[in-house]
Amino acid sequence: MNWMCLNFSELSTEQLYDILKLRVDVFVVEQTCPYPELDNKDRAEGVFHLLGYQQGKLLAYSRLLSPGISYKNVSFGRVVIDKQGRGLGLGQALISKALEHCQQLWPNQDIDIGAQEYLLRFYGKYDFKAISETYLEDDIPHIDMRLSKLC
């Protein structure tokens, strides 16, 4: 897997297209959830795009956000694995890479995420703890979680 972590201005048009296609294919089409995918956060200062390519195809992606963009703390979201990459451990590799890059970009800071509720145990393996009750976001049950970093 070839991993890249780039800010918006560093993305090529091909990479941007790959990101948007993967996110729309999974979050809008596969999950049948029409929602505003383009939320202006992609190009905000302090946002990085983590891309995992294999043989020229984007199979894994996440968006890393500095404090104050989505949550008061560091955050990541839009975590997605292409259908052909599922069941290969890419989800674990993606989260490990996201945590590694968050630590490099924003050392020793708490990380907050809004996780789909069915992924509670998955994120729990990385020491994320629930910090909210379950809530509906775009008709999908979510829960806010936090990974606390001790300085």
C-alpha cells in the first residue's frame, strides 16, 4: 500500500477525483444516504487527506482535521475503504496511519471522532471511548468518541 498525507493544495485533480468518487460511492450510494458530501472542510487550513493506493487504485481514505474544525480537539473522519479492499485489514491499517499522522501533525492531543455506532468496538481497539449518547446523523446512528492522549 502506498500511503500519502497531503493538504488540499497538494492534491492532484486525479487524487481529488478519486477521493470524491470513493466517498460518494460508499457514503451516498452504498449507504443510501443523500447528504452534503462537499462541506467545505476538505480545503480548510489544517486539513489533511490520507490516501492509500494499491496498484493505482484508491482503496483507503480518511480526512484529518486540526482542532476547531469539526470538534474542539483534533479529529479525523470520512474513514472509508473501497469495496475491493474490504476484509484485507485495510481498515486497521488506515486507522493506524491516521493516528500516526495525527500524532506527527498535532502531538499529544486528544482526538475526537463521530463514529457510526456499529464501529464502537472497532474504535475501542484503539482506546477510543464513547463520550456521547447515540444520535442520528443523516439517519445513521452515530456516537462521539475520544482518544485521550496524556502529555
